[in-house]
Amino acid sequence: MSSTELKAGSLSFIESMVMGVAGSAPGYTIAVVTAALIGVAGTLSPGALIIFAVPMLGIAVAYKALNARVVSAGAAYQWTTAAFGKFWGFFSGWALIVASMVFMVSGSLPLATATLDFIDPALANNVVLSAAIASAWFLVIATVLIVGIEVTSKVQMVMTGIELLILTGVLVAAFWHTAQVGAVNPFSLDWFGFSYTPAMFAASALVVVFFYWGWDVTANLAEETADGHVHAGNGGFVSVFITIAYYVGFVLATLFLFSIKDAKGLNANIIYNIAVQSGLGRTGGLLASVAVILSSVATLETTMLQFSRTLFAMGRDGAMNPMFGVVDKRTRTPVRAMMVLIGVGLVLLWGSSLMPTISVIIADSVNAVGVLVAYYFGLAGLVAAWEFRGEWKKSFFSGLWLCAYPALSAIVLIVLGIYAITTFDMITKIVGIGGLAAGIVFFRPGRFRDRPAPVIS
């Protein structure tokens, strides 16, 4: 067996779907990003999750259709290279790599703060201590991934199952408590309205992009999925609907239980606070912290998988150093790509400890990741629109679904990303835009071995 081949047939459809849910990480995302969303959208937050899920589903349609044609560990990188050439393809892959590296910080630190909740919640804002605990978790997770995708998948199934069970229990308790004592913010259909200023609209969209990002890991694992051309795309598509339900449910619960002012300040682990406020006490809060820990581990796993598989695919094509395009003969995993990830991740984690507070770190990284994801998701949507332009000849619905919908979704994401950049502080611009621009140092079109086969034969 070639040393450039991943272990095929390792994941089933159910495992692929669970990977998609784990990639979006409902527990982690709700815990640390809900406060950011309410901070920019206020009572419009539930509606924002639904409104901006529409373009996200358009990108999921694009991924599903493109994956059915070309199965690749590089996914968006591979498809964009095939359709638009080496430059756009390289920077699609590079954007995912940079987003993954930034997420090593915003994903690891909440894992540390949730761990500290078991010792002393007051320690959760100690940046240096959090960096140390996050580093330990980071190394443990990376070790599991190096062992192999099959072990990783089994661990993921157990963790995500427990996570969703706990989240469901906390959500039921929150709504039951609200029904008994009333809501701090009484429900209104205006929460699903369109009373946005341009700046609020763009900022809300970017936070929601971060909410949903991660389901696309199913496409990066397509080479390792049984019937990957079908199951990988379907797994990611279905997982989006599962996460929408949990996100909307918990944002509603937050608005029912807390004032807008209080909710904006709960950026370390809002699920813990929801559990306590719902009457579940310290025990319920700790169970909520377990869900956040499991979710943080799960999403770090899937982010590392996306990073390593994309870097592996780029190395295999010659877009990056060919040394990254080989797998370990025993585990069939791209170990060299994982080594790069471990090194960069630890440097970024400890570099982040120089920033003043964890909330600042998370806010800046959420915005930076949002722009990068909007960019490479947008490119994927445009690729689908181009490659499936012939669907209009088959039927109006087919053209609308596979061409127009992904194209409009891509345009919305790209325009919102560009506008949002103008509202960022300097650190966020440097991380997001500077990180993307840094790819020019590694871009060597002459190193590409062969142009990938066209998506549409």
C-alpha cells in the first residue's frame, strides 16, 4: 500500500455525522461564543442564528455536491484548485490551515477554564495557568489522533454522545425553570426580525459563521469514510441541522434566564451559569462543565484532523513540502503534519498568555477565524456554482439548488467578511488578514506535481 494513502473505509455514515457535529462543537461553541453573539446582536441573536444558517446551508449543499464528484482529504483546497487554478486553490487550503492554527488557542483555553471549574472557578481567568492546562490537553488529544482515525472515531462517538445528553438535560431544565418563574426577557417574535444596523449585521454574521464552522471536517475525512463520495457529504449536511437546534435552544435559554448586560459578561462557560440558574446547582454546573470539556476535546480533534488532512493533501500534490504528503505505514495517519500542528499550536497557546484576558483572546480569535472561514467557504460555493452551471439545462430546481444557492451563499459570506474587516482592531486584522497573506511565502506554483482532475468530467 502506498505511503500516500490514508486508511480507507474507517468511518461509517453515523461516525461521519458525529464528526460533523463534533466539528461544530455545540457544547464548546455555546459556552464561549453565546456571550459574543448577544454582545453584538442582543435580543436578535436567535434570529441571527437562523438567518445566517441559510448561507451556511448553501455552502453545505456545495460541499455535498462537490464531494460526490471528487473525494479528497484536501476537500475545498482540491476543488478550488481544480476549478480556479493553483493560486486560489492554495490560498483556500492555506486559509483553513491558518484558521485551524488560530483555533488551537480559542479552542484550547475554554477547555482549560472548564477544567478549572472543578478546582476553583475563580482561577478560570488566570491566563498563564489556563495556557499550561490547555497545553496538557492539547498534547493528549494530538497523541490520540496519531494513534489512528479508527480509535479517534470511537472516542469521538462516546464523547459527543455524552455531551449531547448533558446539553439536552440542561436545556430542558432551563426551559422548565423559565416556565415556572418567568423569563427575564419575555419572548417576542421581534427576536427573529431584521432590525440590524450594517455594522451589527456584519458582526453578527461573522460570529454565526464561527458558530457553525467545523462540520466540513466530514469532507476532509472522505478518503477515510466508507462510500465517502456519499456518506461524507451527507454526514456534514445532516450535522448542520442538529447544531442549529442546539444553538437556537441555548440562545433562547440565555435570554430567558439573564439580562442582556449579564449575558454579555458570561464568556468563560455560559452553560455552567445556565445550569446553576436553572436550579441544577453546583452539581449541574459541573456536569455542564463536563459537556464543555468533552466538546472542546472533540472540536480540537476535528480541527486537528482538518489541519493535518489539508496539509497532507497539499503536500501530496506538491503545493506544500512533499514531506507532509506521506502517512505513517502502521497507523496510516499523516504524522509529520501532526508534528507541525503540535509545535505551532503550543507556540500560539503560550503566545496568547501575553494577552490581558481570556475573553479578549477568544473575541479576537473568533473574528479572525470567521473571516478566514468566510473566505474559503465562499470559494467553495463559487466553485460549486461554476462546476454545476450546466444543471440549469436539466431543470430549474436543479440549477437553483446546485448553482444559484451556493453562489448567493458564497457572495453573502465574502461580502460580509470584507465589510467586517473594516470593524476589526489591529490585532484581529494582523491575525486574520496577515495570517492569510503570509501564505505567499509558501506559495510555489512550480512545485505542484500535477493539476488535479477537473471536478466535472
